[in-house]
Amino acid sequence: MNTKFRRHQDTEVMLLDGEYVIMHMNRQSITKVNEIGGIIWSLLTEAKTVHELVLCMQEQYETTYETAEHDIRLFLQQLGEYELVEVTEAVEQEPTGLPYRTAYS
């Protein structure tokens, strides 16, 4: 199983004085994140695994996989504590048979 994260559907974000401000409408809360947090947040418009997020961050910043993974997991944990992200478990399915049909006469 792969854990995927995406923005909570009841959130809005705006850029204010170089910081990203995330507003959770139902909780009536405001959370500020820095530039890197804002980049991660922008990637969460679609559900992503930690691995996918790490690869995206490595494309933009010079960092090791381990460092990026640690920082992203910590950031996602903090977002989860404020109910700003939704977590889903994607079950990988085993292939069932051939991906095509064969006709015999």
C-alpha cells in the first residue's frame, strides 16, 4: 500500500508578503508556511506519495533523498495535525491476466 497526501478540500491558499497562507475554512484556522512549504503545498493539488514529493523537490533543490524525505514527512505530519491534508491508502493491484484479448476461430 502507498500512502498518498493531498490538500484538504476545505482549504484555500494565498501568497502574502512572500509567505504562503493556508486557510482551513471549516476550522477557521490560518497557517503560514515558507517558500519550500508552499512548493510542497502546490504539489498536493493531486494526491501524491512521499516518494513522488521527494523526487519533485530533488528536481528543484540540491538535496539528498534521505534529507528531503525526512523533511517532507515532518511537514506532512504537521499539516496533518492541523487537518490541512487528507490521507489515502492506495492499494496496488496485481495484474490479472493479459492486458489484451486473443480471438481464436
